[in-house]
Amino acid sequence: MTYKPLIHNLLANPLSGEQIEERSFSCIDQLIPEHPFAPEQWQVVRRLIHTTADPELMKLVRFSPDAVDSGIAALREGRQIFCDSNMIRSGLSLARLRSLFSGYGPDSICCHLADPDVAEEAIQNGLPRSLFAMRKARQIADGGVLLFGNAPVALLELNRIIIEEGLRPALVIAMPVGFVHVIESKEELLKLGVPYIAVTGRRGGSPLAVAALHALCCIAVQQER
């Protein structure tokens, strides 16, 4: 008997990428009929679950009360976006961002991790580049949208700047992943009174940070309809 590749099932019953995404969200809603999140928060959480295919992630997500509104307002104003990794910078959709503010461009999304001066400072001080990348972004971070998916040390440095220098971001998406400095960097942030969306514990990652920001873009577009 000749084996028929499974792709033929899709070819016989076509589904677009958008339809597959919508069906995935429906599956998540069926798996989790009850949850503690407000409707707009759930849209963020659901997209994070979609990114990982892991409903258990829901238990780790935390929001400040003003997170969604503050983040969307900042994006509509075209505030600068800081990323702790170039993976986040590459993953963010300019089309989605421009649906909120037409002036968004590549220069609106900042990541200093590969800058030569940042690399030199890191070598001289024996510290991670992410710390100095965050420090270099100090000016745009005040009132900006900050995404952390990779570097807990960068988040620790942000926390220091908030505490010692009074910086106030519009939103911090705090989802660094790993084993060293990860848990404490998130726990400290949650105490500082700034708007945040966080994945607590050791879990996180750049794809989750991207997914969270894209979810805010989708919510904002829906609000305008």
C-alpha cells in the first residue's frame, strides 16, 4: 500500500494561515474555559500559550493593573521600543506596529547588544553586554516600551535605574529565560510600581516577548473597530 503524505489532507481541505491561527485560539479556549484574567489580558495570555503550545504557562503570567492600557497608549504615540536581544528586534512586525502608529520604522526598535562600545565596556568590566546595552538605552527607556526575553542582567539594570534614577517606562514586558538572575530580576520588577507584563519563574524567551507585544497590537486594532 502506497503511503499518502499528510499534506494532501490540507490540500483537499485548505486552511489559510489566519484560519489555522484562529482554530488554534479556539482550541485554547476549549482547553481553558475558565481563567482569572480580564478579557484583554486573556488575549495576551492566549497568544503566549499559542506560542508555546503549553496551557500551563497561564499560571506564570502576571499583569500590573495598568499594563495593557499603558502599553497600547505608548504604541499609539510611537514610543521607542527597547529589546534585550536582536532576536526580539527581528521578530517584531513593523506592519503590526504601524497599524497603531504609521511612523514606526526600523530605527524605532533599539537593541545595543552588538554595539562595539557596549562590547568593549563589557570586556573591560567583566560583566554581560546586556547590562551596558540597557544602560546605553537609558534615554529612550523613559516612557518607552521595553522587552526582555533573554537577558535577566539587563532587567536587573533596568530595575536599578528605576529605583535609583526615577525612570518610568510605559511598559516592561519581562520574560527573560534561564537559571541565573532570572527569578529575582522579575520579582524585583514586580515591586517597583511600573506597568509590566511578566512571565514569572525561570521560563520565558524572546518569542514570548514578541508575542506579548503583538497581542497588544491586535487588541488596539480591535478597540478602534
